Amino acid sequence: MSYDEGLAERVREKLGSKTEVSEKKMFGGLCFMVSGHMCCGILGDTLMARVGPEQYKECLGNPHASEMDFTGRPMKGLVYVSAEGVSEDGDLSQWIDRCLDFVASLPEKNAES
């Protein structure tokens, strides 16, 4: 599956000031890694947001968010956000900020991780 290059560019802009950002093709789309941790990604025109288990239920209350069930089972701490939910720059920024906050709470990865 491909990913929306326009959305990818918008995510790149939002992550632009962060150091240690890389991109990997995963899940049939594109994932953005921050300090070695998956932060967010794009599958088609949908944002995959890694919000963590503590924000998970709250984020699912958003009308544009749904369970990330890529494997057929919900992946706790990860949500899909439809294109409508990230069409405005402010909305995309809020989702990216949630992802960055969660990734910042994770332990540092070792160089060989």
C-alpha cells in the first residue's frame, strides 16, 4: 500500500525541528521514528498516531480516530486518524504533539537497538 506524500511532507514539516528523526517504510506505509522509537506514520491517507496507553481511550473519543487494528486486533496505544482529522494544520499539530509527548516519555534506546 502507498501513502499520501502530501501528508508525509506536512508531518516532516511538523517534525522538522526535532533531532534524530528518521523514516522507515513499515506497515505498508511510512513511519516516522524519533530517537529510535516509532512516533507516527502514514498508511494511505490515514495518520497512525502512537499516543500511548494512557491517552488511548481519550484519543479514541475523537470523531476522526479509530482503533489501529492492522493485525486484526487493536494495537493499544496506537490509533488511526482519518484524513478529515488531520486536514487542518492545527489538528495535525495536535496529533503530532501527542505522539512526541509519548515518545519523550519512553526510555532512551541503546545504540544497538
